[in-house]
Amino acid sequence: MIEWLTGQGWNKDLATFVALLLGVIVVSSFGLVWIIFSIWLERKVAGRIQDRIGPNRTGPYGLFQTFADIGKLLIKEDITPEGADTFVYNIAPLLSVVAVVLIWSVVPFSNIWVGADLNVGALYFTAVGSFGTLAILLAGWSSNNKYALLGAFRVTAQLISYEVPMVLSILVPVLLAGTMSMQGIVLNQHIWYVLAVPIAAGIFFTSSLAEVGRSPFDLIEAESELVAGFNIEYSGMKFGMFYAAEFIHAFTICVLTAVLFFGGWRGPGALLEGAAGGLIGFGYLMLKSIALYFVVMLIRNTVPRVRIDQMMAFNWKFLVPLSLVNVLVVAFLANPSVFGVDYVYHQNQAEQATGLMSLIYQVLGPGVIAELPRTVALLIANIAMWWGTSEILHRYAGIERRKVQDLVTEPPEFSPKGQQTTTAPAGR
Amino acid sequence: MQNPDLVQWVAFIVLTILTLGGGFMVAQDRNLFHGALWLLVCLFGVAGFFVMLAAPFLAAIQVLVYMGAIVVLIIMAIMLTRRLMGEREATNDQWPIGLAMSAIAFLVIAFILALASNSSLLTREAASQLPLDTVVSLGKSLVDTNQYMLPFELASLLLTGAMIGAIVIARED
């Protein structure tokens, strides 16, 4: 690109600038364009699950429904409530979209295409993700509406809490790859990390769902309790931007899960030279992300919303302790002196091997062989951890069940203590 | 780029304006909520400085901890204080003391920097002389017994103590 522009007689600085600018536009608008399709997809799938047809009037298969929606949002009246903090009120929707789009700059799309291969990529996307929380707080406060404020409080509590297990589970692929660069994590991931550390993958996916505010954690817009939540006063495209941010974020977490745990753009042929390998890798990444997005849609349309106290208890009493133990175990097992991965040694072995060994090396590749012992060890550790967790859960559930049974058999007299357990510490 | 110095100067000036301007507005704005937002601008400028100093890890931590957690905490505290929610103007009678204190702090820091300008503490190293992956060397120095392991562990102990203390205070029984 730069060479081509300078070949056309452009100034070198200008050519660099234009090439960088185009890259920025492509990366940032990719998510925005993608949601036009993904909203349609989501409505179609939701329709199928709920035994409806879904949008089918606008264009073939209703493909242009989203454009009609955008048009509607654009021509709606833009209302600013009385007593609102105008500047903050207007900047909040922008901030919420920016927070999500910024994440895309570190996503490795293929072996050659990555917006910015930061060496702190994994940290970067958790950092910019926290702007989303801020946007919601600002929206709730500046609307000058009690429902919006309550909604914002609740969302902030949810987002801050679920950030803890999310960050702890991001640590696991970082530990295994030995780098925080997203491209580095994909490059070192010869065997999908989900096979080695399924618990971490599960925690990351679950807490990301909560970060996005997708069902069953969609307390952000609990219509029955909060009217609409933090965005109640917003109308027109400003509302649309919150909506768009949520949709892009939902897809973004699928892409991130694919990158961190499902090998990103890895797949047969993705390491080819030039644009061919790039396109193939991009195809793999999208395929994996869409498969994960389908899981998100399935969960959204089939699982009921949880209560706020259940959600908090689930996070602090289940996800956080489990992810802490998980990080400890992985850090111990992935230690170079316990189950180290020596790529160079196996590369040399692959070149020297003969006969059957050579065939194995050729079929699997030296990277896979190098990572195999660690993967098996981690998988066994994960199974053991899951067994222990389910034992603890089983015991806990038994106690709870007996409590409920006692309540059913002998109706409780309303002692202050009994009341305390029924009026759970909601919202704390 | 042909002229990296120029780019650096422009970036430095913009970041300085963000940091100092944000800090000034924090002190100057009578609306407490807006003050918290200006603090964000100020901290963003500081994060930018970390990027310019080839310390991306510290920049990311600055954004994550200060902007993502501490400012959010401040904003929540403001929102939970109903009195402040009602009256959006805040006045502070202690500004002369604050002004004097910050002037003294500025003078002390300036004095120390002027004294130490020749010492090894402040020698400037070109970015090319830094270790290739500053994150790796930072991580290693934090767990190396000969370097910063003891302070690091002490800091984590301190934080754990503070957290337990907060739980004990907040507990209702």
C-alpha cells in the first residue's frame, strides 16, 4: 500500500499517513458494518427459536430490515430531558461505542492482518473495556431520572464484579503463551487452549456474557423492574448507539474467546504466504466467532434472567474462587520447570527424525508435539478441579435443599432471622 | 516519519495540555461530578505520557486502575451522596491552604529535580537502548529476589490487609 502510493508520486509521509488512516477506518468500521448483518441474524435465529419467522418483508429474507430500523432511528425526534447534563448526556452513547470499537484494534484477524500488535494487548482490551462501564454511569447520571440512575448503579455493580473473573481467566492464556500480545497468543497456540484449560474458557465466556449484559445477565435492561434501565431517556440514534454498542460487544467477546481459547485464525492453510493465507485465516476466525455467537444467541433465547442477588452470589461465591484456584493450578503446571514447552528442541527433532517419528512430526507439526504433554497435564488438572468444584456444589446444594424442604414441611413463623434470609441482600 | 522530534513535541504538548488542563479543571469546576470527569481527562494525559516513555504496560494499568476503577469509584461515591446529587454546586473554603500546599510541593519537587539533574537517576536513555520487551523485564524484576520481590510482596500484603479491614468495617452484625 505504502509502496504503491509512493510509486504514484506521493510524498512518503503522506502515503504512510493515508495507509495508516485507511487501516484504522477498515478496522473500526468492520465491527459497525458487521452488526448490520448480525442484528438481522439474531432476529432470524430468535424467530426460529420462538417458532416465528422473523423479519421477512424488507428485501430478500428480510435482509434490509436493519437498514429500515436505522432509518427509523435517524428520523426520530432527539429528546434531551429537562435538567439533564447536556454535554455528558450527549457524550455517553459515543463513549459506549468507542469503548467497544477500540477493542478491535488489537484483534489479530490473520497471520498478516492485525490492527496494532501491542505487547500488552490482553491488558489493553480489559482497560478500554472499562470505558463501557463509565459510559453507562454517565448515561444514568446525566439523564436526571431515578430509573436511569438505579439502572446505572446496578449495571456498574455487575460490570465491576464480573471484570474480576474475566481478568483472572484472561491470565490463563497469557500464562500459557508467555506473552500478552494477542498475535503472540495465537501464534503460540498450536493446540487450542480450550482443550487444555476448559474451565478458564468457560469462566471467560460466562463473565464476558455478563460484561456485555446478555441474557441470562441482562439485568441492564430488566424491563419489568427498571422500565428500561440506564438508557431510558435516550431516543433516536443516541439510543441506537447503546444498542449498537451492545451488539458489537456481544460479537467482540466471541471473537476474543476465539482468539484466546479457540486458536484464533489458526487452521489448515492459514499460515500460507501473502494474502491467500490472510484470507483463509480470516475465514477461520470468523467461522469460529460465528459458531460462538450462535451459542450466545441460543443462551439468550432459552435461559431466563437471573435475579441481581443470585447474579452477585454466582460471581463472588463461585466464579471468583474458581478462577483464583484455576490461575494457581495453571501457573504451577505451566511453569517451565514442571511442564515446559520447548519449541526449538522439537523443531530440531522434527528435522532429524526418521521413519514413523518423522511421519508423526509431519502430520501434527512440531508445535503440537511440543505442547502435547502440557495440554494433557492441564486437562487432567482441569477435570480434577471440576470434580472438586461439583463435589462442593453438591454438598452446598444438599444443605440448601434440606432448608427448603424444612420450610415446606413446617410453615415458618416469621422470626426476624427467617426474614433476613428471605429478603436477600439485594443490590449489594 | 521524517521528523520524529517534531511529532514527539506535538504529542508532548497535547498531553501536557490534557494533563494540566484536566487537573486545573478538577480544582476549578464547581460541579463535583464534572470534576470527576475532568480527572479522567487528566489521567488520560498521564497514560499518554507513559506511552511516550515506552512503558505501554504502565499506560494500560493507568487506564485500567485509575480511569476504570478509581474514577468509577469516585463517581459512584458522588452519586450515592444524595446531598451532592441535589445541589450540584460544591464550594470549598480550604482552597488557600490547598494552593499553598501544592505550591510547596511543586517547589520541593522542582528543587530536587534541579539538584539531581546531573545524577544517574535522570540520564536519558534512547528508546533503542531499552530492553526489547519492557513487559517481560518488568515482570521478571517483580519476582526476582534480588530486585523488587520484597516490596512487591509487602505491597500485596498491605492491600490484603486493607481489603480485610474494609470488609470488617462494612460488615453489619
